[in-house]
Amino acid sequence: MENSHSKVHFFPVDVTVEIEKGKTILDAAYKGDLFINALCGGDGTCGKCKVILGSGMIESMPTTHISVSEAQKGFVLACSTKVMGNLEVIIPEESKLDKSQILAGEFPQFSGSLAAATSRVEHFRREPLVNKVYLELPQPTLDDSMADYERLCRGIMMKTDVSLEKLTINFDVLKCLPGILRSSDWKVTVTLGYRGSSVEIIEIQGGDTREGNYGVAVDVGTTTVVAHLLNLSRGETIDIEATYNSQIKYGDDYIQRIIYAAENTAMDIMQEVLIEDINHLVFTLVKRNHLTIHDINAVVCAGNTVMTHFLIGLDPTNIRKEPYLPAASFVPPLRAHEVGMKINNNGLLYNLPCVGAYVGGDISSGALAIRLDKAEMLSLLIDIGTNGEIVLGNKDWMVCCSASAGPSFEGSGISCGTRAAKGAIEKLTIRKNYDVSYKTIGDAPASGICGSGLLDCLANLVRSGVIDRTGNFQKGINSDRLRRTDNGYEFILVDRSETSTKRDIVITQADIQNLLRSKAAIYSAISTLLESMGMEPNNIEQLYLAGGFGNYLDVRSAITIGMLPDVSASKVQFVGNTSVLGAKMALLAKDAYEVARVIASRMTYFDLMCNNKYMEEYVSANFLPHTDIEKFPSVAEELMVS
Amino acid sequence: MENSHSKVHFFPVDVTVEIEKGKTILDAAYKGDLFINALCGGDGTCGKCKVILGSGMIESMPTTHISVSEAQKGFVLACSTKVMGNLEVIIPEESKLDKSQILAGEFPQFSGSLAAATSRVEHFRREPLVNKVYLELPQPTLDDSMADYERLCRGIMMKTDVSLEKLTINFDVLKCLPGILRSSDWKVTVTLGYRGSSVEIIEIQGGDTREGNYGVAVDVGTTTVVAHLLNLSRGETIDIEATYNSQIKYGDDYIQRIIYAAENTAMDIMQEVLIEDINHLVFTLVKRNHLTIHDINAVVCAGNTVMTHFLIGLDPTNIRKEPYLPAASFVPPLRAHEVGMKINNNGLLYNLPCVGAYVGGDISSGALAIRLDKAEMLSLLIDIGTNGEIVLGNKDWMVCCSASAGPSFEGSGISCGTRAAKGAIEKLTIRKNYDVSYKTIGDAPASGICGSGLLDCLANLVRSGVIDRTGNFQKGINSDRLRRTDNGYEFILVDRSETSTKRDIVITQADIQNLLRSKAAIYSAISTLLESMGMEPNNIEQLYLAGGFGNYLDVRSAITIGMLPDVSASKVQFVGNTSVLGAKMALLAKDAYEVARVIASRMTYFDLMCNNKYMEEYVSANFLPHTDIEKFPSVAEELMVS
């Protein structure tokens, strides 16, 4: 065995991984729990997973992503380089995906939504999906010889509004009932799990154990998985943990993962790695807070439709085939251990309901979080993550769609694009003299540009006249930042002397076209939804921006490039991670969970892929800000266009 | 290993069983699936398990149950004789418990109840607890892109009255849904299992498979287990099978079995052997009717409270301790395989609800079968099996109790008593000249007396003046049938020349006292129930006699001895095995299942063990027919007492 394996020593983290010969450096990194930026999922197309080979024997495939000078420095793509002997590998700053960076970068935003959760859940009666009730049952006598289970039910009915017809019991629990009742002098705490049509007694404990009732709300994203630990009896958020979705290794977007799973009959693996991520988060939260997994009685997951399918082991194959059908939009609550989730043995897993193939539980969760179902004002919710979803409506009606924005706002397909992690440029200004000033996350040396930085960049390029309204570089400008390479023109944003990667951070003509297509997709989706309801952008009274990207986004830049419609900034509100926020509300109040179901069932889903109006809009929106400048009066003024 | 084991060769069945040395002959018989009459459960007290040792080495305990002459013929008690080498053992006729005899003896009665089931279920809408519905779903299109599961639910709602809120799905079934829908051109049959507050989709099959929907109704008795196979889509009973409850080896009555289970931590074993009996019945039914266990989607069990506990693995220990509490009276439907029952993997097990510790699901089933909940007339239901239970009431109220009648009507504690099997005396008359005429089951040579024969015997002894109204033999009568033995007087009913056992069939003074106590228990229970409601025997408008013993019982004899109150014979109706009948009604109509719950919850249970009135009544009833002859005017006339 030993000589069929090799050791890969990673620097600067100083982790050594033993792996079978013939596996890739990326495989070794995943095995060592080291996340390497591999947006394409390891098929060699994104060129993001560059590592430096210190020493050792490899087998590598030719790639255009490594320049000659890089090759000389030892750069290889981790995903297409096979380990053939013991290696020393350096993971450069820009290729790293460090879990602590997600947290560092997103923690303030979570805190924001934490406060929001507390206030927002007040809309609902505080009755967690899994609730603990303390009972002091009357001792049985010859005159009151009701059976143990019926005595328990009677006690529950006297303390709650659960009817006898709705009560059911987990069978293993029933078996233990007589012993627990007698050993605890008929004073017990029952854990009641809401299952929609029924309420299940999932645990009975002697004495008063109401304090020990915890739940976890999970935002199951395509890229990141974020978990919040809640004390359900107090209604408090206790801790937060996040990780990258380990499915990344099988594809950056979920369509790639569906294909991978289908081609490799790897549906089980998709489920396993995702559940493993969640188990890991739960275990970390539990350990850090001196709890046990037994204390976790419920998990509420909000994920897009594909993530929800993978999570519970449903085949999502038909989602990508016309007419784009999920196996299920709403999955009734189920026992968490049925899908391998490690919480209390009888604990329940709730998935927030999906609306359609491309609008999932994260969006019904988001609509719940902003209480769209109660909104008097016409509201627009835009959630931009790995995908972009849009909901328009108020308390009377809701329409929604998914915009094929692509992952360019997460840095994919953009030469110096990166996720919103430490060192990423999140704000950027180009002055009249073409000088660039910028701010990075954590004020670290720049490693690349994340979504909000890219929006600023595009807006500033057009404002400063570096590009025209079609997005083309104005070759006549007087700046040596604009240069021509073998692949066309590019504009230097940060000189290599200032970067952590020791390479220039640039934006290329191809990058600009990618960003244009992405912003056009979002704008035209908004515009199609509005038109379908006979409305215009100025009818929008509230615009909610959700998603990891939301909080850092400069609204003015987003309007200048024509991604958002030309609304007053006062109407815009950043709402953070509404997916996890809605999940928390559901966890704390079963009525909120039911409202999410109502929201999902009331939303009308528009499929844009076959929508002619959308295609027309999309073409018009591939312009800065739009072919019809009259739709953007404030931008016309800003850019002095008439 | 081999020399620690011995072979026991049983005759006349010609079965050889290999068994560990030191085990008893009874153990060997059970291992060989040979039932030996061992009413006491094998502790040597009943003396029923006599076998004849042909050859071989044994170790035996002294017993008073074997006379000297029997010992000389090789008789030993199977339960207290250890196998110490290879043996040849003859099982005499009277010690056999032959399964075919239960069926032969009880089949006509079942047929009667079969007809009844068909007519009685008509009271209810015919909707089985587990129902199959055929759906032709519309093909999805871009305009109708509802998810698979929601599409299925919509189809179900259009064909049934199940609401969306109530529908749940078994998780393994959901996983297969997309594949089945597409491979069967969206034409599927769903199996819907009623679970009280919810309706579960337990199976989805391509095409129209409505025909293949079967269920089994089981009367789980302390002594026998009877199973009826039903075609649920047609509402027809197809076949019947019965067996002895294998728990018999651990005790003849359920109190003995509770003690055995507690002392030997054998709760699991109690469940296993009972489930194994049911599995065996189901398998036999399925095989004989060319089905598979997969076709069996539901089992409804009606058993007394202790059997119900053992069946589902609940500890019945507290049932025999004051204040006599079951762990549960009603157990919600559960997946049959959870208790080891081998039917369709997602098939459901329903247990009819118990009323209290000593009035079980067999009695609520019985009350359902006679539609006591709809009765205009004051009705009395008496179910005499291993125990005797009594229900009094009408559509407005119901009271019930259990009479500690003891098993004497099943032949236990009676010197020549036997179960109602082939050769048992079921009818008997004593003429003026003390000659005895009798009829045996199957007209075979007499082997003993079963319950109905014992009632006739007691009635005829008092009518003919062989005993007086206290039950004592009148030594002065002119008949050599009355003789004195070491154990007191006995009356010879059948001369050894006519019996299959080659021994006289007699009734002893001790037998008479046992029977008196049993009949007194039943009468005083009836009388206590009546009194508690301020009523008298002549208020009874309908008297239903249920149980194995019912159909053969001579009502006049039962009144003469004062077991039944003095009512007109026209008010008495034999209703056979109402336990299985009610279970069948529930299986075929979920409304009937719900009515059984209502009945159980409406019945007021009287515990007689601590009831002073009952004790007084009992003392008065230890007389033929009663100390107060005015309560039995027709008997006063018959016996010419004034």
C-alpha cells in the first residue's frame, strides 16, 4: 500500500496529506481540508487553482492558464496536476479559500441579521418548530387509572393548544415512557416536534429540561454553508459558523454538479459531502458552546432547489431538462438522521419550501424575512449569490424569477475576480487622471476583486470615460494603465508591487463583457417581472438587496451600470443573508414556517429561459446603463448623456 | 457439541427434534412445532402435558399429577421431565394441541362472521385504511411546470377528499417518484395509508395496480391468533388461518406471561414469538393465495391490552400492579416492519384501542362489530375467551369491566377439561336415570370436556339432582356413576371404554367449585355493571355472546347455572369472533377504525378488583343459580324451587 501513496506537504499551512499516486494536488488539498479556489470544479477551465510546486514528481496537462513566466516559477494548476511522488506545494494567497475568511468577511453582516431576527420574529407567536413543555402529571390512582400515554397526552393538551387528534409519538420514545414517568415522579419535559398535520412527541425527559432545547438554522448555499445555533427556549442566537460547500470540487455552479452526479452516478456522494459539511458545522457549534448533538432538536435548512434536492437525496436531474421540474418543491419535515444528519436521534429536519426549479427555499425564506406577505408597498427583493433571484410583490401578489447572472459577481470568469474574502477589493474609485484608489476586505494587500469591487470598477470605467457605453475601451485615453496584450486590451487597477500575488490586478475587455452580460441578466429579469405586472421601475417603493454581496454593494454604481433600475437610494435597504434569517424565524416560530409555505405557494414563478420579452430586454440591457437612457434619468445626468 | 445434545423422537407424529441435554420434553416439543397442552405454562401445576416415555434416559421431578398406574405405563409430565439422552416419546391424544383442530372447530363460526363483516361494513363508507388510487397525471409543460411531488399531490386531491395539509410521503418513496412518473407515462397508482392526522403516500407504482391491495385482520388472543386475509379493493375476505399463540409456553394466562417476562427480562422474546406467529400466518395466507408479502399493505390487530403491549414491544408490567396502568391504551398507526412484521416494507400496522388494563382492543373491536355506538336498545356484550369481558350500554353510554372468570371454561383447572378441539364434549345431557348422552366436536371419541360441555354438565347435574344448589354432590342418589376417590367424590360422565384416552371422563367436586367460581365471576360482573347504572337484568334488551365459546353454548344451561342473567332466549344472539370482525371492519373502512377509537374513549371502565359491591355479588352468585332465586324466575320454575 505505502508505495502506491505519496505525501504532499502544503505550505505555508504546514499540512501533510498522504494520497494515492495519480490523484491530483487538488484532491490532496481537499483531503487535508485545505480549500483551494477551483471555481470550475476542477476541470481545468477556470485557471483559479494555481499552486507552486516546490519539489517532487508530477504529471501535468498543458494549460493556457499558466504563462511561461509562471511556469518558470513552478506554477501548476492543482486540479490538473497528478501527484506521482512526494511533493512540496505552496498555496499562493490568491488560490486559498480559507474558512476563517468567510467568517471574518461576513460576520458583521450576520450580526446585523441577528438583531433583525430577534425583532422580526416578534411578528409571530414564539413557538419553536420543536418545543419543550414541562409537565407535572397527577399521580395515577384507582379512580384515575388513565394509561401512561393518555395521561401524558392529557397533560400536553392542558399546557398547549395541541389537540389529541394531532398528537403522535415516536415509537422508541413510547417504549421508554412508563420507566421515565415513574423514575421522575411524574414530572417530565416533553419535546414536541411540529410535523404540519401532526405534532410528534420526539423525546421525554425526567424533570424540567426546558433550557436544553437548541436548533440550527442553515443557509445551504451553492458556495457557502452558514449555520446559526439558537437556544430555542430563549429565542436567542448563540453562535455562528460557516464553511465552503464541499460540493465545490464537483462543480462551481449547481448545473455542473447535477451533470457530474448524473455522469458519475454520484448522487449519494453529493448528499454525503453536503451533509458532512452541515454535520461539521453543527459539531463545531455544539462543541464550542459546551453542548452535545443530543441538545439539537431541529435543523431548518434554506437552500436553492438543487441544494435542497442534494441535501435530502432527491434526484435533481429533471431540473435542468425542459420543462425544468423539481422532484419536490416542498418536502414535509423528516427525521434528520434519515439523511445522515447528526443531531438528536429523533430530531427533525425542516426544509423551507421551493417555488420552482430555479427559485428555492432560500428565496421563500428571504421573502419571509422581509415579510413580503405583509408588505403594503410594492417591494422588490434581489438576492445575488452564486445565482441571482428576484421577487416582486406585496401582500396581495408575488412574482419571481431567477436571473442567469452567472457567477461573475463571485469572481468566476473574471481574470482577477475573487470571492469576497480577505484581500479582495470591495470598493474602488477611478479618478479623473485614471488613478485608482481602492479598499480591500480586512485592509490586506489586494489579491483580486470581488463582486462589489467589480461593480464599482465598471461604473468608474464608464464614468471616467475609460470605456464607452457599449463597454469598449476608449483606446485614445491618456494613461499607461490601458495596455494591449495578446488577448486584447486590459486596464491595470493595481500594480503588482501592491498586490499579495505579486501580479498586476487588471480588468480585461473580456471581463467587461462578462460583467455586462451578468448585470444585463439581472436588470432584464427585474424589468420583465415589472412589465408582466404592467408596472415600471418607478412603481417600486422598496428595494431589498440580499445575499453575501449585498452589504458591500455601492447602490450608485449598480444603478450607473444599469444593474439596478434607477430608483432613489432611499428606497434601497440592505438585508444581508435573508436565507438564514428566514430559516431562523421559522425555527423560532412554527407560524413563520407555515407562512414560508404560504409564500412559496402564492409566488408565481416566471421561467425566463423561454421568455421572448426577457430576451429583448436582455439585448437592450447589454449597454451602460441601457440602450434606452430615458429609463435611467439620473445616470443620463451623471454621465451627461442626452 | 453433538454429545451435549439428544434426539427426541415424537410419536405418533413421527417428528425428531435435536435438543440440548437438560432441556425438557416440552421444550423439545415446542422446538419441533408440536403443541402440547400445557395450560400452566410449564411449571408443573396443571398436569395437562402428560406424555408417555417409550425409551431413553430422563430426569424427572416428583408430581401428584401422575398416578401410580400412569407411572407404570410410562406417563411423565413433559414440562418437568428433562431430556438426558435420546428419547422416544408418545404424545397421547388428550395432550395434543393440533393447529388443524382450531381451524376445524372454529371455521363454521368464522364463515358466519364473514357474512356479517360484509353486511356490517356497509354501515361505513368503504375506504380501506390503506387505499390505492389510480392517477393519470397531466404531462408537465413549460406552462404547467409544477414539481413532481406537487403534481402527484394535486392528482390525489382531485381524486380523493384528502387535503394537501394532511398529505405526507414516505421518504424512500419520494426518492423514486421522478423515475416512476416518467417510466410509466405519468400514469401511476398511489397507496395511501391513513395515519389519523395525516395520510401517507406509502407506495407509488407505475400503471393501474389497484387490484393488488391486500390487508390482514388479526385477532391476537391469549391462546389463539386468528388471521383473515382481505382483498381491500374488493372488500372481500379471501382466506383464514389460525394458530396457537406461541407465548403459551411462557404461561397460560397473560399475568403469568408478564411475570415470566419481567423475571427473565424476556420482553423482547414475548414480542418476537408473537410477531413470529403473525408472520407465519401472513406468510401462509399469502403463499396459499399466490400473493407476495409485498401485496399486504396493512395489518389491523385486535388484542387484549397485554397482547397489544407485547405485540408492539411495550412493557405491560404496570398492568398487574395497582393502579393497573397500561403504558398506552391507544397506539397511533406505525410502520409494521418497526415491530418486525413482514409485510410490504412501508405497510402500516394498526392496533385497535384498548379501554383499560383489562379491557382491550378486542373488546372495542367487539363493540364496533355489534355497532354498540348506534344501539337504540340496552345491549350487553359478553366475550368469553381466556378472559371474560363485559360491556353494557347503548348509543348514549357504555360501561365495561373484566370478569376474573379464570380459564376453567377453556378446560384449565378442570380434571377432564380441554380446549374446544376435536373429541371435546361440547354438548351433554344427564337423564333422569343419571344416564349421560353427549356430543363431541367432529363426533370423534371423547377426549375431555370443553367450555360449553362443562356448562351443560353443571346445569344437568343440578337439574337431575346429582348436586344441590350449593354445588355439593347428593351422596344419596342411586347411581354407581357417583363414586368416592381419595380426592373426594366424582361423577363419571363417560366410561373409559368410550374415550380416546382410555380413561374415564369425570367431573369432581373440585371441578364443580371451580366452575361455580367462574360463572359467579361473570354473573356478578354483569350484575355490578347493571347496578352501577341503576338497572336490573330485565332491562337488558339484547345480549350478545361473543368468543370461541359463544357459538356452542347452550343459553338455557348458562341461565340455569346462573352464569347469564335470566333473560328470554330471544334476546340472545351469538356473534362469534367479534374481535376479528371489528378488525376487518376497520381494515375496510377507516371511519370504522375511528369509531373504534370513539367507542374506546367513551367506555367507562370499572375495575372490579377493588369493588365492594362486586365482592358481595360474587359471594351471592356462588350458588346455583344464585342465593336469591327470585332473580332467576325461570330457573325457579325449572328446578321447582320456591
